[in-house]
Amino acid sequence: MNATYPAHVNTTLTHPKPNINVTPLIDVLLVMLIIFMVLSPLRPARFLAKVPSQPASDLPIDPNPRTLVVTIKTDRTLMLNGLTDMGSVDDMSKLSATLVDLFQQRLLNHVYRDELRDRVDLPESLRIERTVFIKAPRSIPYLEVMKVMDGIKGAGAGPLGLQIDTLD
């Protein structure tokens, strides 16, 4: 049984050519664009920094007794508020232990940061004064200052301040 077809009929099967439907892709991109446009104002645009203000008068100002200053000497030894023998840049275990004990005492005595004293919505451990300043001479490599910063942060300090000085 042979079927005869007219000459104008093509007996080979033709498959439709594939094409990509980009409508769902455009929809997804539009939704992502809207999400990013909504979220972009929520992203912080700058770093907040506390800049000291000029004193109102020329009267001497007493230093804050809660201020902690870690000094790196030129021989790589560390001091905490003038107390010598706090270790060295390579061995900060004594300094870290002293800071941990000091922060624990501040927690027990309720020594709060000035700006967080009235924030009862925060846990007490976050309101404790833990600000530490690092004073280092210009001759110390930055890597060694970073080691001290890491050790101090590991003891629970924060925020940290840096003071570069020409120490003898």
C-alpha cells in the first residue's frame, strides 16, 4: 500500500524553531529593580564619627576617670593608663586579662556610657563603658598597632580610638 501524494506536499516533518520567551525574565528583572530601589535608601550612606568639640573656656579640663588609654611604647611594651608591665605587642595576655576584669567590675558597678545611660531598652552588658584609646608612636608599624587592636577587641572593648603621637 503505497500512498501517493501530490508534488506540492512536502513529506518531511518540519519542527517549529525554538524561541526564547523573555517576558518572564523581564518580569523578574522588574521586580528585582523595584526591590533594590526600595532598599537602597536603607543602606547607610556614611560612617558616624564623634568629633570632639572646642571647649567653651580655657579652663583646664579634668580627664574622665573612666577613660582607658593603652600606650604602645617604642620598645613594643604596653601600658594601661600609666600602669607599666602590661605585656608587649607579641604577648598581650596580661593586658587582655586586666581589661576583662575591669569590664566585669564596671558591669557589677553599673558604669554606663554617657550616651547609653538612659537606654533601658538595651541589655545592661551593651551599655557598659568599654571605650579604649590606643596611643602609639609614628615609628611603630601599623601591623603591630593592629595586633594590639585585635587583642583589645578580643577582651571586649569597643569602640576603639587611635591616637598617633610622637612618643619618646
